[in-house]
Amino acid sequence: MSGFTGDESMKIKDITATCLYSPEINENASDSAQDTVVVEIHTDEDITGIGEVDAPPSVIKSYIDMPSSHDISMSVKKIVVGENPLDIERIWRKLYYRTMMAGRRGIGINVIGAIDMALWDIAGKYYGEPVWRLLGGAQKDFALPYASLPTLQDPTDVQEDLLRRQVSFARSKGFRAIKFEELVNSRERDIESVRLARETAGDSIDLMLDAYYCWPDFRTADIAIRELEKFKPYFVETPLQVDDLDGMSKLAATSKVRIASGELLTTVSEFVDLIDRGKVDIAQPDIGRVGGLSEARRIADYARIRGVQVIPHCWKTGISISASLHFCIATDNCPYFEFLVKELAPSYLRLKLLKKEPEPNDGRIRPPNSPGLGIELNYDVVEECRK
Ligand SMILES: [Mg+2]
């Protein structure tokens, strides 16, 4: 646990977590961008790094602020303050080992993820380089965000007009791929909504389907996916519960459609299981939740060895979206990343939290030149939404 301590350079002064809530919260909505926790790491060189994680804000804040209990249940703040923020991997490991009693998976990793994101932002600002360059450089001329459509939230009917409007809008903005979350495990309805979406999108769009755990078991999912195959979905996301790895591996063997999962997992260790036992075609780490850009890179490296694509999950503000963008630019086996289109997003925080963030142009985003994550918080909105 000892490390290099003779370093006189930049030091972390403080770490703060701010809980933000949209003015209106619908707790039954499938919308995790209604609230957020912004983690800021302050240094003695006037550089501040910004991170975020998709997890219950007040729990993340308490976890960061809690005092030490003992040597493997240490205060996060104590571990981080005094470190050189450029020592990203050293800090990651130290956090992991010294919080592993309550940490190691779940919330403990979510916290490390937000910190890691902020550290990469600091490193970029310090070196005057965008994060994608520090991750090893651009693997592509532009990154492709896929338009993730908000759920239409009507369990009884396919809302044809709304569905067509959303898909048409995303298409008109130049998005090459569109995902929608309208499967409800109701045969005729599901076929009808996917048919409408495909008809509206046209054949050149990659149409992604989020099943959002609607099927109870392998057999049900298998029958349903076979019926949807004719609409040529690019992938079916979370067809089964996260821990049903054997069910997913059977689906991967029988289905002609790519199987995608991973949005709720934390650490590369869980992705090793998802890939090797679950046999998924596409791994979907959420950059903050999985342990930050550092851990997402390890997942991409492992996935590459196994011939698996990585398409990050992200249903959050521009902070996490920017982290996904930098990851996508620097990662060869990442064809798309999830993107909440502002004009379609119901979330106040998605719309308002940032003053500056990378924006798509004709459905694609070129590698941004701004240092760090290339984002700027709107502190008026922070004040308005903090609780
Ligand atoms: Mg999903």
C-alpha cells in the first residue's frame, strides 16, 4: 500500500459531491437523468475536474463524505486528498483496496467511477489536451452517437404518432443509429412498434431495441426475438435479467440478432463473466458506474481479445455523455455510444446543466480539441437544482 511520496507537484485539495434534482421528478419514469451527483476534484493549481455517476446521488455523497472506519473501510476523501491527481491508476487502486469492505462492486465502484472521470478531466486540463488523446489518441475521424429515444411510457398502446415523430426527428438530425425502449413482452404490440420504427427509420439506419428486462426467461425472449429478426435490429439490449448469464449465453447461441448487456455492472471482473459465460455480442459499460474511463478501457481491451464490441450505456447529463464520447473516439472496438438527444430528452439536467459540451453535427461528433472532457458546468443550474 505504500507508494511514491516524494512528489512535490500538483496535489488534490478537496473532493465535493453535489446532489442535483430536476424541478420535477417522476419516480416511475424510466429516466435516470432526472437527478445526478456531480463530483468535483479541486487541486492546489486551480484546476478542477468534473465527474458524474448514474447512481442514487445522496448515497454517493454520503459514501464520499463518510469517515474512516478501519484500514479496508477508509474515508474516500482521506484517500484522495493530498494525492497527485495525475496519478490516476495509483489513486484507482488505492481507492479499490482501501474501501473494499463495502466497496469492490456496486456503489463503491460507482464512486471510484465518478472520481476517475474527474481525474481524467484534470489530466486533460493540466496537459492542455482532450481526454481522448491521453487515452491513446483517436481511432476514428468522428464518433457516432446513437440517438436513444425516451420511452413513450404508455403500457397499453403503441403511440404511433409520437414514435414516428421521434424516429423521424433523430433521422433528420443525421443520426446513423436509433434505439428505442418500447418492448413490453406483448407479442402483437411489440411486433407493431418495431415494424413502425423500422418503417419510419428506413433501411439504412441501425435500429437498436432495448428490451429493458421485459422477458421472464430464455424461452420467452428467444421466441420474441425470432419474431423481431425480420426488422433487422442491430442489437437487442438487456433481454434478460442481469444475472441470468446462462440464459443470455443460450440466446447468443440461438439468436441471429446481437445480444447486448452490461449497463448495471461494475468492474471488468463482472464483464469477464458477462463475456465469457454470458457470451454477449456487445458489452455496454456505463462509464461512470463501471469504475470510470480507466475501468472502461480495461473492459474494451478484454472485449477486443474476445471479439466483442463495446457500446457504452449513458442516460445522464452532458458530463457522462462527454466521457462516453472521449472513450468512443479512443476505442477501436466501439462503433457507437449512447446519446440523449437534447430536443427529445425530457430531462431538465440533460438540457441545462452544462454551458459547454461537445455537440453532434449531422449525427456525428469530431474529436473535440478542448482540454479535458471539454465541458463547462452552469453553476446557476447547480444552485437551482441542488438539495
Ligand atoms: Mg437500457
